[in-house]
Amino acid sequence: MRWKVLATFCASLACMFGSASGATTAQNVVFIPKSSDHQFWELMHEGASRAMNESGSGTLTWRGPAHSGDVDAQIRILETYTRDGADAIVLAPIDRYKLEAPVKMATEKGIRVVVVDSELGGENHSSFFGTDNVAAGALAAEQMEKLLGGKGKLVVVRTYKGSVTVEKRVTGFTKHLKAHAPQIQIAADFYAGDAVGDIYSITKETLRRIQHIDAVFAPNETTAQASLRALRDLNLAGKIRFIGFDATPLLLDAIRLREVDGLVLQNPRQMGYLAVKAALESPVSASHRSPTVTYIPATMVTSENVAQPAIQELLARDRPQ
């Protein structure tokens, strides 16, 4: 399928970095991810650190909640660094609405705010970098359509309510199936929380209860790992089709074992890199200026292409400096 990238790298970077007179170098950039317990954020941290190292000065503070559903903890962290007077904040908002007011408060104090991964309500931040999640969900559906031959019964495993990224991925997934594979039935579509243990238990019980499931769609790293564990425990791994998101060692091993049929691979390292670059250079967002948006394309990883150099480059971890 063709990706619709709403803002190209060149256009966005020219807009944000092109005017030396309007740029202000941030000495202290605070990066607030959604959590500290996912490899996705570790990769984003690598990209953010590389951008800061290239700047030649300043510090990068990395601090997020322990778990991805803890929006109250994320708000407290944001408020702490707003009071402490950070030069810039990069935020991956857990909730697009609840973080809007704290971000407005930060910008009113002259702090530059860049948003990454999940979109934020309002126009107080200067820019956004992330995956086009609707398109990424459609990419997953396109692969599922091929795997099932256009017909079958599947389960969709979501995290917590309010996750914008997951909601958009499922929207893209279901819209594609309705338009191109109407004989694929969604037998269950449920929220299972943000803890791996809870997602595992609920998914396992759902798969036991609903007979003759042909496939599972897990729209983020946590749901993918928990669903894989449930499938293995039920002796269903490799017997029904499974598409997930993101790439951890567990999921990549399952790709090679053909227990996972596809992973939608994002580029968190590039997100982190571009977000910190923008935080270092962009001015505080003015009320009349809409945030710039840069979508970074995702890639479908399968057992057939996982060994290709382009895929391996995306998967490679940065070497220590």
C-alpha cells in the first residue's frame, strides 16, 4: 500500500531548522516517554541521545512512568520539570486530552514542547513526530487479508482505553478489512489493560471461550508479547495467524519460528532523534501556528524479509559511544 506522509522530513526540517535567527539551542532537554518498561522506548532513547550528542552541548534527561497506563504519574513528571525550568520537553503523551493543560502551562513558561509517538490535543506544542497509525493498522490488515485468503474469524487485543496510537491502528485495521475483506469477521475486540499479566490472562480466556479462531491482531508491543504467550500456552502458536506490532527479541524469535506471521515495525530511534533535534532548534509554539507533523513510515516484517539488510538496519541497536 502507498504511505501518505503528511509532512516530509525535508519540509519539516526546513520549517523547524531553516532559520538560524529563530532558533534557540536548548541546554536541558527533558524527554518524557510513556513508560520505562518497553524496548520501544529504549530504541527511542538511543535516537534521542544521538541527537543530543551531535549538538555538542546540553544535557538530556530521560524520565517516564513505570508503566504505560499511568497518566497521573506522567502529568506529575511534566509538572515537575515545568517548575524546574527545563529549556525544552519532548513528550510521548499517554492521554491526548489530559496532557493538554499541563503542556499549555509549560509553554506559557517559555518551555519548548515537542510531541512524539502519540498525538496531543491543542496547539501548544511546536511539532509532532510519529507513525501514521491509521496507515500502519491498514498495513497490518492488508497482510492479514493475504494470510487468511479474504475470509476467517479473528480477535483484536487492545491495551487500555484512551491509547490514541492503539485506537488509530485498530481503526485503520478494521476499515481496511471492511472495504477489502468483508468476509473476515472480528469475533472479539476487547480492552485488556496495560500490564502484560492482565493482557495474557484475558486473551487466554477469550481464546478458550471463542471456538475456531483463525487469527489474532495485537496492535502494540505489550499486547503482542502477551498474546504470543497465551497462544503458546494454549498450543495454538503457529497454528493460527498472528500479526503484532514492534520488534522485541521474543517477537523476532517467534517470527523465525513462524509463530508470528507479521510485525509492523516502527522506527522509534528516528522518532527520538528528530524530536530532540526539533526541541533543540524550534521556538516556543505561538498560538496562531499549528504544530508541524512528520509521519515516519512503518514496515511489515515477516519470516521472508527479516534477514534483509534494510530490516536488519532498523532492528540494530546503537553501539555504546
